[in-house]
Amino acid sequence: MAAIPEGLPAVATTTLALGVQDMRKRKVLVRKIDAVETLGAIEAIGLDKTGTLTENRMATVSVHTDGAAFELRCGRLLRDGAEAPAETIAIARRLFEVATLCSDAGVGPAGIGWQIDGTPTETALIEAGVAMGVDPVALRRSASTVAYVARGEGRKRMSTLHEAADGARILCVKGDPVEVLARCATRRTAAGVAPLDDAARRAILKANERMAGDALRVLGVAVGESGGDPRDERELAWLGLAGMANPIRASVAPALKQLHRAGVRTVMITGDQSATAFAIARRLDLNDGGELRVLEAGQMAKMQPETLEALARQPHVFARVSPVDKLNIVKALQAHGHIVAMTGDGINDGPALRAANVGIAMGGEGADVARQVADIVLVSDDMDGIVEAIRLGRATYANIRKVLRYLVSTNASETIAMLGAALVGGEPLTPMQLLWLNLATDALPAIALGVEPPEADVLDKPPHDPKAPILGASDFRRILREGTIMGAAALAGYFTLGGGAGGARASTVAFHGITCAQLLHSLSCRSELRGLGLEIGRAPNAMLFGGLGATLLLQLGVQIFPVTRRLLGLSPLGAGDLWRIGAIALGSSFANDIIARIADRERAPPHANGESHVV
């Protein structure tokens, strides 16, 4: 009866459930309860750029066409503040007409404007075209789609074939600037169609690098005015580059600093080209001041799985990735034994979210598929939610440790008291008293410890080792020490009254003394680094204090009412007995504090500057 903590399974499960409830209040929804513990062990997190690091909206702000770069502002094409020539504006307008046709975004009238249902990239291109006077609905009616080839694995471009009312066909292509440019033979200029020679190609590629270096998502746009095969585009006419800005969320940089401080490696995964990804990662200080390394999906495709696994720990940015690449990156990180989290908000993120140890769906504007496969769903798309989820996950894991420490140490104290007394023929606690201790007085404080607020330094420590037991050898030594001191104090009170010769009175003092000692010990268990002496001035845990008050009332009730006194074998108490009970409780608690400080000071390294913590 003394050795087995009967309430442990129920309390441990309740602690997890209360942790999930607390997360829900903080807008972190848990779909799988075992993910709560895993959150505290996250060592690396793959961050989907669009929707996580950046806002889930884009705007076309730059155009490179007719051999020059222009700023696009409110439908005006500007260079050094001056309006572009009419001929150049016509080419840019044609660029956005082609981009509007080569799109799977839905467009319809909405009041005085347009309702666009598509990805942020598609929406930004169509909105830019509308600002330049393109009527997307009329344009699509005049050139119906007859063939469509989407971008996919190994294909970083989209192509659509359209037929006008007079039977004329045009092939529209947009996508990765390098891929699209490689399929072009001519370019549109203010003077007409011109050959696309090597010098023009080099100039376009340099413009692409400059725009990407400004953290813009850049797409190349080309057209086949006489039609063509959308599966094998050739002899296209180059129209230009469109650069889209994707604003970085204001909360991202501080959140990344917190993750780095918590020992969590942050990795950006994006479909953008390397230069764009590098520019964004540099702005965000993704590697916490260290050197940034970028790996492109094209390089990954040529690697053997074991090679990718070996290299996965080095890059901080994975660029030009596909959904399959995201999945392979997660698996490669896991192959090193890392606990990996992955964020995402789209359909294409589903496989990686499912494969990660913790899939985190950004729920604000995310797809239902992402939410259905994820372990954790954040109500908003704010990066603060990720930090909060990890903080609460670590706190819940720590609270389970606190609950285990409390329950096991208090049961150890009862076992020590019973074994110690048995050696000399005494019995300080009856089976009924032990059952009362385990079921009535242990449960409320233990459950309250399960909702202990996160400690201030919970994100200043590295993640816990997922392979390590929740209580290690050093934990059990501490628990045994604490239980021994509480049990020894109860035995001291018992034997000062004559032990077995003292009859019910000695047993009653031991019973109440060990109960109060355990309740005070619950305050010491609030922190792994603080003792009872340091609890003064600390923010209270209302539920714990309420649980202690309720338990003391229960304890007082069983002593006052004759029926419960007879049931538990208790005798009336005098003033001297109350002093003995207080001495057992306070003496054991402060003895544990003092011994813990001495043990901690002995373990502290010489360079610790005298700093120590109670453990």
C-alpha cells in the first residue's frame, strides 16, 4: 500500500489533458495528445517560407522588360520616377495578359472590382494586370484554354495553350526564369521582335539575380504567338520578368531569436530560387549570426539518400523545393536521430507534415488538408504561435516530471516510514491511513502541479533528449533522498511518543506529520531548480494553493469527526502533538532544501562563479 502510487496513471493522464486544454486557451490546438511531449524535444524545425515566415500575400512591385528594370506602382511603370515609354508599357501589359491567361486562379466580378481565388503568386500577377488595365474575365473569354500543363516534379514552369474566336492560337508560359528563358528564341522590344542573343540572355539572367537578391520572387514570362506544344515549348518570345514582394511577418525575427536561444535549429524550406531565399534568410538572421548555407533541389535530386542524409545537417536554406523534396528533407533530418517539426499551410505540405515528428499547420489561412494531417494546429499564422507551442510543450513535459517527483517521493516517504518502523516492531501508519494518503491527499496537489505555469527559463535550455527516460538515475537518487528525509521525520515524531507503545496517539502524530510534510513538499516540486525556501515572493499557482487548502480541510475533517477518526484509527490531539506535527513537516522540508543546496554546490564546476541551484 505504501510503495505503489495508486493515483499515478490517472494523474499523469490528467496532466497531459490539462496541458492540452491550456494550449487551446492560448490558440494552440492539439490533434494528437502524444505530440505534447514531443514538442518539448524538438531539435530542428522546417519553416515553410510562404505563410509562415512571410505574410500569405504578395504584390508585384518590379518588372524587367525591354532590357530595363522598372518599378510597378499603382499600375504605373516607373524608372527613376519617370514613366516608361508607351511601347514598353505595351510589352509589360502583354506580359501580364499572358500571366493572367497562364493561371489556374479563378477570377470573377465583385462589386466594382474583381474576386480572385488563387495562390498569393497568381493573385499578385492578376492584380498587377488589372492595375495596368487588363480585364481578366474578358481576356479569358476571348482566348479559351485548350491545353494546360502545370508545373510539377522536374518542371518549374506552367504552360497553357489558348484559342481565339478567329482560330488563332497562342502559347503562354511562365515560371522559373532560367527554364523559361532557355525556351525562348526572340524577345519583345519597343522596336519590335528582336533575336535573343547571348548578350541579351546574360543581361536578363543578371537582372533576375538582382531582383532575387532584393528578396523578390521572380517569374519569367514568354509567349508563342503562333501556338505550340505546351508540353515541349520552343521558339518562344521573351516578354520579361515579374518580381513579387512577400512581406516578412513582423513577429518572425524575435521568434527566431527565441528558438535559437532554446537550442532549436531553424531551416527555411521554399520553392524560391537560391538568391531570393538567401536574401530573406539573411534579413531574418536565420542562422543566428553564423554563415548561411543554401542547398538547391536540383542538387538534391542528384544525391543518393545516404548523401542527402549526411548533408542535411549543414544547409540552413533549402531552395527550389517540391513537395517530394520537402518530404525527403524531413526524412534526412530524422535519419540523424533529430526530432523534427515541420510547418505548412498548403495541400503540397501534407506529406512533409505527416512525416515530421510534429506537424504544425498554420491554421489562419491554411488548407484543410494541412490541418487534417498535422499534429498541432495554430489558430493564427503568427510565428509567435510556434514558440508558444514549444514553450507549452516543454512546460507540460516538465510538469509531468514534477508530478512524478511528487508522487514517487511521497510514496517513498511512506515506504521508508513503514520499513523503518518494521525493523523495531512498530507500525506508524495503518493500511487505511496509507490508502487515505495515496487517494485523498496525493491527488489534488499532483493534479495542480500538472498545470504549473511555465518557468521563466523554459526556453533558455536545450530540448530534452527524447531517448532518455523521463526520470533518470540522478532524479531517482534525489527522490529517494527526499522520501527518506520525510519518512525519517515521521518516524522521529512517532518514536518520541514511544512508537508502538504510544498507541494511537503516536500513529496519529506520524499520520498528520507525514501528510503535512508531503503537502509542503508539493511546493518544493513546483520547480526543479528552487526549494521551499525560495518560494516566498514567487507568483502563486492558484490551483495548487487551492488544492493544498482543500486537502488540509479534508485532513482536518477526518480528525474532527468521530466516524472518520474511528475508521482511520486516530486519537485526539493536544497542543504538544500539534507542535510535533509542525516540526515533522517544516523540519523535513528545510532539511531537504539544505541538503539539496550542499549537493548542488559540490557538483558545481570551479568556474561556476559560486552560482548554484537547488535540485
